[in-house]
Amino acid sequence: MYAALFIFILGRADAWWERGHRIATEAVMRMLPSDMPRFLRASGDVLVPLSAAPDRWKKYGDLVHLGWRWDHFMDLELLDLPLGKFLEKFPDRFSAMEHWCGGNGRIPGFLPYHILELYEALKGVFGELKEKPSDPSLQVQALFFAGSLAHFAEDLSQPLHLTVHYDGRVDERGVVISNKGIHERFEGQLVEHIDVKDVLPYVHPPEELGNVKEALVRAMERSHGFVKEVYALDNRGELERTTPEAVRFAARRLAEGAQLVADLWYTAWARGGR
Ligand SMILES: [Zn+2]
């Protein structure tokens, strides 16, 4: 089983390729209102590349790769409860892990946990920054948490990050039966044809979220609902031919990722120190 698990981990495809993350975070930078901290608004040259970086961390060695790999996805089909109920019952990654250890050995992934962890960390450091606005250490921490949060919240908007069918339709044993390579066709090759200007029409200034966890559940369930559309586009050859419909679809997914990031940053700033 361990050998199979190892292959499964290593074979797992990445998030939006570097370009997708850069486009989404570039859109976020253009959405930030003037009541957010100036140093943050002026740090696009740090935040944009940082939002693409977590996919490269795996190159820093197996320890890093195997330890953090699970934070980039969650296969919703493997949960034994609807996502909202699951997160209510298992509110942190360790309670979820304990639960999964008693199961069949398949780990759905920690994506929503990691997003919530980073959101809480960003809110915490924003709270400290309100006391000491020019503290350089706090500013660096805020940039690190914000850029990392952007990466993982953007991963969420890639429907194939929320499904066992992440790189081809699989049967109940997890063996690919069709559409092999869809992951790369969607988030790699297709996104080469997208620019930040394609994303901007679909975003608006950030808003303070009500319940952050509930907003995350809604966003994940909505994104998961698009899995079938990614497959339909692939079946019609539209991903490969990069048709206008496929480009528009991917731009909208990137826009929803960008909107979530902006709303999370904005909410963290509004509530930090409260
Ligand atoms: Zn990722």
C-alpha cells in the first residue's frame, strides 16, 4: 500500500502553473482598495511571484515535498460527510488526520485547512501591525502569509484540485480510464493564452466575508461543480484548440480565485486585532 501511496503522491499534478497564479494575484493587486495597508499595496513585486512559489518548494527535497504536498488539494469525493459538516466536525487538520487514519488509508487532502491556517495567521499579524505599522519584521510576515494564502486560495478555484479525477477520469480503484493529461491541458497549455486583462472584467473590489469557513465551503463546492465542465471542454477538444469558450472559462475560474484572495486579505485586515 505504501508503494502505491508514494506513487500517488509523486504523480499528483501541480496547481495552476506559475502563469495562472501570477495572473490571478496580479488581478488581486489591482483590486486592493486604499484602506488596505500601503506596504501591501506596493508589494506586487513580492506577492505576485510568492503566490506562484509554493509549487516549486517540492524541488527543495522529499521532506518538503511529502510534508506539504497535501495542502494543495482536497478530493471532495473521498469525504464521508458534506464539506461544511466535515469541517464542523473536524475543525483542524489533525482531527481530520486522526479520522482518516482509521479509514481506508486514502487522504483527501488538507487544502481548506491550510487556507484557514494562513488566513488566521494573516489576521493575527495584521492585528499586530495595527499596533506597530512600520515594524519591518511584521511587514515581512504579513507578505509571506498573504502570498502563501493567495497560492492556496487560487488552487481552490482550479476544479481539478478538488476531485479524484484530477488528471483523468478514474474508476473506483483510482485507475485512469479516460482524459489522461487533462490537468496540464487545462491549467498549463490553456492558461498560456490568458492575460490579466481577461480576468479583470470578472472581479470587483473586495468585500468583508461573513463567516470565512462558510465562504470557503461555498467556493469549494462551487468550484467542484465545474469539474464536469472541464471534462466537457476536453471531450470536445476545446482545451487543446484553446477555443474562446475554453479561454473564457479558465479566465473566470482564475477570477473567482482572485476574488476569494482579495476578500480573504480584506477580511483579515478588517478583523485583525479586533
Ligand atoms: Zn498549489
